[in-house]
Amino acid sequence: MKVHEMIRKIRKSKGITQIHVAEKLDMPVQTYNSYELGRRRITVELLREIASVLNEPIENFFEEKIYETKKLKTNSA
């Protein structure tokens, strides 16, 4: 899940409206909506502000991905 999708999911799970977040960020609702829809890029600074408004740790907006390395097997002849 992408960051903008996580923002929307977390906001909705808390029952907070886009209007409320936009007002706290001092931006038009249409602009905030564009961020949630992925039409505008979210800067780190803006993500910090959104996390603060939603009272959520910034780490929660990122999916945890674990990468495993595969051991290469060599065939002995």
C-alpha cells in the first residue's frame, strides 16, 4: 500500500474527515484530497504534519517490507 493510501486508511479508521485535516494544515480541502488520491507528491514535512494531525507515528504510514536473500546453491560435479 502506498503512503497516500495509508494516510486515507488511517484517517478513515479514526473517523476524521478530510475537511478537518485540511483545516488543521491550513490548505483547501481539494488540495488535501489530491494528496490522498496520489495526484500530488507528499513531502516529508507534509507527512510529518499529517501524522501530527492524525496523532499517529510517521512510521505507520509505511508498509513494512522484509527482503530475504536466497542462498545460491552450487552444483558440484
